[in-house]
Amino acid sequence: MIAVLRKLNKMFERPVLAGVQEIYVTFSTGIALYPHDGEQLDDLLRHADTAMYQAKSSGSSQYRFYAPDMNARGHEFLALEADLRRALERNEFILHYQPQVDMRSGGTAGVEGLIRWQHPTRGLVCPVDFIPLLENSGLTRRSANGYCAKPVNCTVIYAGPDFKIAEFPSMSPPFSSMTKI
């Protein structure tokens, strides 16, 4: 089975031509084995689907074999997604800015906005734990629009004495606090 997956992956490494445009396609697959993972077709399909979502969350062109603990993780993801939706309603996201440094001059060339989630019971949730879920659930646009459409309370994290808010006047109004690192 692994040999077949490797052949499929190899085939997907080649671009597909659409007119003159090259398009690269990736695939993710979940595998459920009969009878170990289920004896009924519906069970096998559901378990393969669960494994496929695990593969997708690991990046493109991945595969995963079904494991019973994936169901527990699935329930955890459902709870986290519900929390994410409430977080949008409750404005639990905070925005941090970090400098973009010009490597030639060593000066600050700009800043990058980084979204963080301050969960009421879990505390600051690691971006690795919620950004993929935010993207896969379709909530990314909703959260980004919320931050672009209105001033937000956020923390500015900056490094070095050369960073001045005056260099970025369009960003000055929403800042509520600054922390030097």
C-alpha cells in the first residue's frame, strides 16, 4: 500500500498543463483498513475521512492511517472550532506587530501583524493550534475582516531603538500598548 501511495505522490509532483499554464496539484488521503478499522462500509468511509483530515492538517501530499484516538482529537477540534467562533464574537483575538528588518541596512522596513488568541480559560493559545483550524473552517476571512475594518486593542511588540510609530502613521490609531523586547 505504501508503494502505491508513493507512486501517486510521484505522479502529483508533475504539473498539469491547462493551456500554457502549469498547475501543481497535491493530494491528501486517509486510509482505513478492513476489518481492523470497521466491518461496515459506512464505518470505513467515516474513518478514512477522519484520517484524511488529519493528513490535510499535516500539510499537502500527506497520508494517514486511521487510529481510534483520531476520534478523540476530532471531538477536541470540534470544541476548539466552537471556541473559535465564540472568540470572534467576544473579540478574544489580539494583534501583535513585529518588525520586518531590512537585512542590508539593519533598519526596520515595516511591521508584520500577527494574530493571537487570548482564550478565557486556556490562556494564550499557540498559533499552531488554532491558525490551521481558522483557515480550514473558513473563519480566516471573517477574523481578518474584523481586524481590518475597525480599530482594535492590540499590543505592539518592537525591537530596537530605530522603530518609531511615526514611520507607520496609518497604524498608529489602533495601538493600546507597547512592549519593548
